[in-house]
Amino acid sequence: MTAPRAWRRFTPGQTAARTLARLGLAAVVAWMLARLGVRWEWVADAPTQIGDLLGRMFPPEWAFAPALVDPLIQTVNIATLGTALAVFLSLPVAFCAALNTTPNRGAYALARFVMVVSRSVDTLIWALIFVIVVGPGSLAGMLAVAMRSVGFVSKLFAEGIEEIDRGQVEAVAATGATRGQLLVYGVLPQVRPVLAGVCIYRWDINIRESTVLGLVGAGGIGFALNEAILGLEWSRVGLILVVILGVVIVSEAASAYLRGRAT
């Protein structure tokens, strides 16, 4: 009597192919690591260096906390005003980028180009550009946050506009409404929940990004962090990191609450 055949998920050929694929992936990863120029002796020493750095940062210099109030307010203002400006700029871009509301192909292509440019450049790069244009300070940070956010916000706005119920728009059009009235009374009411959710979500992201804009001179608490690092004042660095963590936690809780109210 012959023994029953054991069930195998893959044939021998499939198993060999999968093994070769894994070996190929491992070779690619090894090649990429080699091209990074990693100094493995430094990596081996990293735990010791981290312990030494944490020992210098903690306990934080709590007496320095009052000096962080103004930079912290600047950071929140940069994120809030930058988000508001981005929403204002994103509305026309979104209407032009949505297939069901764009006036023509040229406007559609231009709107999509604006989205790509905005999202392709990191916030810190935008900050460097605006520091050169308008000088160091919070204004450069606000403009950087706004320019980075336009692509994100307008893209999600446009997707929300493309998913609206066409029947409601046709009902408004039947009353003899103009194109502008169609957008205001037929489109905007349907996408208002999407707009609210996207705005709150982007504001939460911008709070986090604004904490580091000061590293390139764009104001906020990041400027104080950069000064403390350059001055090797590690106990102050520890305090600033604790404050940044607190701000991020509060903004996360606030955005979750606001999103719940918006929906």
C-alpha cells in the first residue's frame, strides 16, 4: 500500500522561485546598505552615545520653561494661520482639479500641477525659500506651512467634490442658478464634512511640522531648540523636547475631538 501524498502549498518549482526571489531581495538590500556608506563601528557605539546624550538632557532645566511660552505660541500660530491660508488657497485649486467642476482642461492641468509642486517640496525646503524671500521669522514659517498644505488639502477636497451626488447639483441648476451659485449651494453643502475633517487633520500635521521650522530660521519653538543644541545646553534641549511632546499630544487630542464634532 502506497503512503498518502503530503499536501504542499507550492510546487518544487514555485518553492525554488520564491527562494531565489528572497535571495535576490536580500542582495538588493545588502547593495543598498553598502551604497549608504554606513560606518558600522559608529552604529555599534550608538547605544553608549544615546545613553550619554539622555544623561545630559535629563533632568530638564525647568527654570527655562517661561522663556518657551512665546516660541510655543508662535508655533501654534504658524500652524493655525498657515492651515487657514492653505484652505483659502485650496478651494479654487480643488474646484479646478475636480473633473465635475473644472471649467476646462487647461485649468484642470494647472490645478494638478500646483498640487504636485506643493506636495513635492518638503516644508523645511519651503521654509528655507521663504526665509530668503521675506526674512527669518514666523511669517516665513506660516507661508511654508501654507504652501506645503495646499497640495494635500486641495487633493482631498477635489476627491470629495468628485464623489458628490449629481442630482442635488442638477436640482439647483434647474432653478436658473449661475455657476458660482451651483458651487456654493449645490457642491459645498455636500463636501462640508470632508472639508472640516481635512482641515482639522492637516492642522494636526502642521502643528508637528511647525515645531522644527525654527531649525532653518522660520520661527517657533524650533528656533529655541536649534539655539540650545548649538550652545550644547542639553538640559534645555531635554526641556524643549518634553514641551514639543506635550504640544503634539494636546494637538492630537484636540484634533480627535474636533473631528468627532465635525462628523
